[in-house]
Amino acid sequence: MQAERSISAVKARLARARAVTVLTGAGISADSGVPTFRGADGLWRNFRAEDLATPEAFARDPRLVWEWYNWRRELIATKSPNPAHYVLADLERRLERFWLITQNVDGLHRAAGSQQLSEIHGNIWKVRCTRCGRVDENRTVPIAILPSCTACNGLLRPHIVWFGESLATEDLDRSYEALRRCEVLLIIGTSGVVYPAASFAPVAKAAGAFVVEINLDATPNTEVVDVSLQGRAKEVVPELLS
Ligand code: BV8
Ligand code: ZN
């Protein structure tokens, strides 16, 4: 009974909202078959993501880090967006003010048609030259394990934000603006432990937004939000927006 009441309360809020912001994490792509970070399927050769997704790891062993990204690219290349991705792309088209902030590098939101989005941790289908800084789209699977820049032959790295690296200023500015100006914030499929994304719920709440979490498990955000709906993103998100 409680869950139904919560879902109908959230549906009512969304139905009359003109400004909605959404924050997503690996959980929204889990229903597409993309391994999450902290789920049992998140490990590769027993390395934790935090061990490999760092500038130190790349400096130490760029071949190992590229082998990991190549494994993820090969995996993600076979995956498609799920209903949760698609209804968010549809919501964007229906609303005056909508912004999507994703921590995911899998590119599935773009593939579902989302355009008003900040990929704050980068995109696995983009590469950046470590010498001249040139950024290119590269969907080669498998990719050469130590790929080189077409402009200066420098070593390429994934165009992704690693632990210890700052996010792009324009992504941060756009995200904080969307958090401070929304009437409803939906937080979907994130464990809420990686910063600065883990600090976004209180920012929106302090600005007066109605904050909703959709997640399989409870998280540090659960204490902060107005409503926490526990369930699968591909089921709960379409139900909220239908
Ligand atoms: C930075 C790209 C300036 C890489 C990623 C303050 C306090 C403490 C530490 C810090 C702090 N400020 C900065 C830090 C350091 C660090 C940090 O936060 N560390 C953590 C681990 C404590 N942050 C940084 O380094 C950031 N940079 O702040 O720069 C600076 C630097 C140094 C010091 C100060 C300031 C950069 C962070 C970005 C790193 N890059 N990704 C790659 O992908 O290869 S982060 C990566 O991990 C993801 O992008 C994502 O952000 C995070 C994983 O989290 P989730 O997406 O939430 O996934 P997870 O598996 O954890 O959870 C999934 C959830 O879904 C679960 O709850 C599960 O229940 C749920 N779920 C599962 N299935 C479903 C589902 N829900 C619904 N439906 C389902 N079907
Ligand atoms: Zn270059």
C-alpha cells in the first residue's frame, strides 16, 4: 500500500512539473546488461574500477588500462538502451526545462535519443591524445591496445574522468544550474558514493526541489530524498512517466 501511495505521489508531482532534472548511475544500464561498478559483475581480472580508472594506473601500465577499456567497449557494443533510457529521452521532448546528468560512460542515453545531457564522467566511445589533447569519437572494437593520435602520433587515452581528476567545468556548471532550477530531481540507479555526484541530492533539496530516488538498494541518498522507490529502473521509471 505504501509503495503505491508513493508512486502515485511522485506521478502527480511529475505530471505538473515544468522543470525536471535526472541523475543516473550504472543501475539504469544494468537492465541493458552493462555490469555495474560495485555489483559482483563489476570486477575485471579481480581489479576494482578504482584501481584502474586513475591517471596513476595509466602512467604505470597503459596497456593494462587499455585492455580493461577494450573489454568494456566490446561488452557495451553489444548492448542497447532499455525502457528507462527511452522514457527519459521522451520526457526531454515533452518538457520545457529538462536536463539529464549521467555518471555512465556507456553512451546508452545518447543512443536512446537524449540530447539535453551532461556525461560528467566522459564517454567510452571518445579518445583524447595525451600529447596534443585532440578529442575524437572512436568506435573501433577491438581498439589497438596502445592507440596513437592521427594528428601527432601521441598515445591516446580514454576521454573519461578518472578518480583524482576534476570534472569538466562546463559539465559541473551545467549540472549545478539544473540541480538548482528543477522542481523535481529523479536519482536513478546510483550507489551515491562517488563525489561530486554524491553531493547533488542535497544541492537540489536545498533549492526546494522534490527529490526522488529509484534504486534496487538503499543508499546514502535514501536519507536525503523525499521519496525512495526500491525496484528495477526499467520497471519503475516507465511506470512513473506513463
Ligand atoms: C574529483 C569514469 C577533484 C571511469 C568514474 C569527497 C569525499 C571523498 C572522496 C572524494 C571527495 N571528493 C573527491 C573525492 C575523490 C573521488 C571519490 O568520490 N571517491 C569515492 C570512491 C569516495 N572523486 C573523484 O576523484 C572525482 N574527481 O573530485 O576531482 C578532486 C580530486 C581529488 C580530491 C578532491 C577533489 C572523479 C570521480 C569520477 C571517477 N570516474 N567513472 C570509468 O567509468 O571508467 S566514477 C564511476 O564510479 C561511475 O562513473 C560512477 O560515478 C561510480 C559508480 O557508481 P554508480 O554509477 O552509482 O554504480 P554502482 O555500481 O556503485 O551502484 C549501482 C547502483 O545501482 C547500486 O546502488 C545498485 O543497487 C543499483 N542498481 C543495480 N541494478 C539496478 C539498480 N537500480 C535500479 N535498477 C537496477 N536494475
Ligand atoms: Zn595528438
